[in-house]
Amino acid sequence: MQALSDIVVVERDTKPEMSKGGIILLSDWDAQEEVGVYYGHVKVAGPDCHTIKVGDHIMYHRSNYVPMEHEGKDFAVFREDVVLAVIE
């Protein structure tokens, strides 16, 4: 799979981690959906992506992606500017 331009393909995490870098993230997946934030890791990044790379764990808004299923896994496809944060 190859992404064009600044398109990103992210494998959605089924359950996000609880804490990163002193920021407490909600542990209840349903609560996350109400807040409108999803988590995942970048599988494919287009050649014009400048701030994220393959393997990054990211946070993105739930309304700005196209859902995709491939080989039984859930993916999200969107432009790089939809990414809210890279989680280190």
C-alpha cells in the first residue's frame, strides 16, 4: 500500500494506553469516542508528510477520517493535518 501526497494510513488502537509523558488519557474507550479522539499508529505516510512518520503513535479527531478494513484490521485514512498529536 502506498499513500499519495500527505495522506496517512493509521491502524486504530483498540484500547489506548493510560498515561504518556504526565498527561492522563481516558482509559475507557467509550468515553474517548464521546470526547471525539482516537488513537493509532501510522502504517503508511505519503511522501509529502513532514511531521509524522511510519511507526508514530498518534491522536486524531474522530470526524476527519475515512474508515477502512484490511485483513481483519481497522484502519483510518486522512490527511496529515488531521493529526492532533504525536505521542512519544
